[in-house]
Amino acid sequence: MSTLGRKSHEHDAIVKTYARLAADYDVRWPFYVDATTRATIARLSVRPTDRVLDVGCGTGALLHQLSVIHPQAQLFGIDPVPEMLAIARGKLPASIALYDGWAERLPFRDEPFDIVVCCNVFHYIRQPVAALREMTRVLRRGGQLVITDWCDDYLACHICDRYLRLFDRAYYKAYREQECRHLFKQAGYLNVDIERYKISWLWGLMTAKATKRTV
């Protein structure tokens, strides 16, 4: 199978999986969705006039909370699953623009956003460096890139990662902290701040924050 064909097949697996889960997604994992959303927002610095892009916005949980906490911010979301976007459109203000698309190919001009955030999506991205470069491309100079995802340094995440890589075609990979640092370095970031933490006694995340260079 060609590389293009393999990528298309893998993308199809993601779309099919989350099209099936969309209607029940928010009620199936309420603690996980709420905890990861709150943890990410706690690590964002949003000003009233900021333009914020949520990459892999899913059913809009993060955008919904941002719209409540920062009602003056201009919010945007993108996700490749139409069924997930339909749920998001049903609960988000009409002022929030939602787009159908992939992290590796963002349909925006260069540098329109002050913050680009990606929450609970990175372990599905097949081309992580390409995605980071795309997020950087649409980020203004001096803007903030924030990625929250599973941390493979935690035992529960490590076990789950190995299982899903064997049995879930939609899944790709969770990263250790040092692997995440390396990905950011490949994407052109000299400095990245990574915080590891648990949202329960079992499950651990990490949030990586980096600033796009001004020159």
C-alpha cells in the first residue's frame, strides 16, 4: 500500500470510530472530558481580544468552557469528524466558527491566531511534527501553542497505549515527556515547558506550552 493510501485508510478509521461515538461521547466519559478540559484551560493565558483555535475540537467541550470564561475572545474549532462537529454546533454559540479538517493540513492563512490549543487529540495524529508545524504556521509570532495529551511516563497510560496500538486502528501513539520535547524541537521550538500531572489516582496527562519565536 502506498503512503498516501495508508494515510487515507488510517484517517478513515478515525472518522468511522468517532462518527459512531459522537452521539454518546460527552456522556460516556464525563469525568475524563471535564477533567482534561479544566486542566488545559488552567494552563492557558487568554486575553479578551485573543483569537483561539482548538485543533481537534470534537464535540466542543473545550470551546464551550472557553466561551463561558472568556466571552470576548474569538474562538474557532476544527475537527475531521462531521458527526462530532454537528454535536458541537448544537451546543456552542453561533459566533464560534467550526471547520472540517485535519491537524496536518489546517485550512487557514498564515498567523491569524494568538493561541492554538490541542486537547486529547495528539495520540491520534499520524504525523505529529507536520501537525506541530501547521499549528505553528497559523500562530502569530509570539503566540502560544498548548498541547494536552496522555503521558506515556505513567504506567496506566503506558499499558493503555500498548493495548490500543494493537487493537484500535484509529489510535496512533502516546508520548513520554522526552519524546514530546523531541517532537517540539523537530518542529522548530528551542524551548518548551512540559508539566506532567494526574487527573485521578490512575490517569496521567502532560501539557506542553511553547511560544512561537518573534524573529
